[in-house]
Amino acid sequence: MNISLQFEEFKSGKEDAFRVIFDHYNKALFLFARRFLSDSDEIEDLIQEIFIMLWEKKETLRDVNALKSFLYTSVRNKSLNILRHKKIVDQHQEAQIQDMEEEFFYAQNIIDIETYRLLHEAIETLPDQTKKVSHLSLNGAKNTEIAEQLNISTSTVKYHKQQALKILRERLSDNYSVLLLISLLLGKNI
């Protein structure tokens, strides 16, 4: 799916393209908002409001990067407004708000979320058994546990992990941070 093509259709008012953009960013925005807020219903409401605002401002966005910036900045600002509205008095929570307002924290969280999103999108394109092994490995399962759960040998698990690394390195060759993450997460116990 090419988000750039969908973006152009979205700007011209096509609701199907809006749905694709919503589906593409919804989970990542939820995870990003989760760094600020703990109430899932509150987060879902916040994201709905942001997508309504996005629809209303669609003509003003110049490209996909502006769209992404709008979404993440809106989640951050609305989340901080919710926290402020609740009049947090606990010193620990006050320190947390200050940390969240720092640009490094904001940028690092976007990088983290986008890296994981890219990784999971790439894993979804792997062959079925390789994908299953990769998911289990990313969830912390050891080779013996994966072998037992999938009813395959540990050498087959190692083979699928090596295949996943090879394929993902090729597909994500221009994303150094994702490659490093893949090596760290899938590379253990090969």
C-alpha cells in the first residue's frame, strides 16, 4: 500500500483513502498516546477527535510527512492537555509531564513506534511459518519453546529465524535502526 498515493486521494476528499490512512496510523497513534495516558477509552476518543480534525484540515497538508507530523503532534498536545486538565498534583506525575514535553522524549518515542511499525509490517510479509517463528521470537520465546509450540525441531526454528533475518535485512536495508532491532531481537539463540 502506497500511503503517498492514498494521501493525494484523501486530500481530494475520498473517504476510502481516509479509511486507509486511518487504518495505517491508528495503532501507532494509540501506542504513542499510551505513553502519555493509561485509559484506553480516553485514548480512543482522543484519536477519533484527531482524525476528525485531520479530515477538516486535509487541504492544508502539503505531503505525507506533514500528515504524520500533524497526527503525532496532535496526539502529544491533546494528551498533555488531558493530563493538565486532570490537575495532576503528584510530584512524580509532574516530572513525567516535563519529560514528555522535552523534544528528545517526543522524537525518540516517534522513532521507537515507527521502527516497531516498520518491523511488524515487514514481518507480516514473511512466509507463514517464518512469520510465526518471528512473532514468537519477538515475544521472548526461546528456540525450544517455539519448536515445541509449532511442533517443529529447534534446527527448523533456527533456519526460519535465519531466513527471517536474511529477508528482513534485504527489505529494510535503508532503515538502519530497524535492521539493528531485527538483529538484536531475532539474532539471539540462532
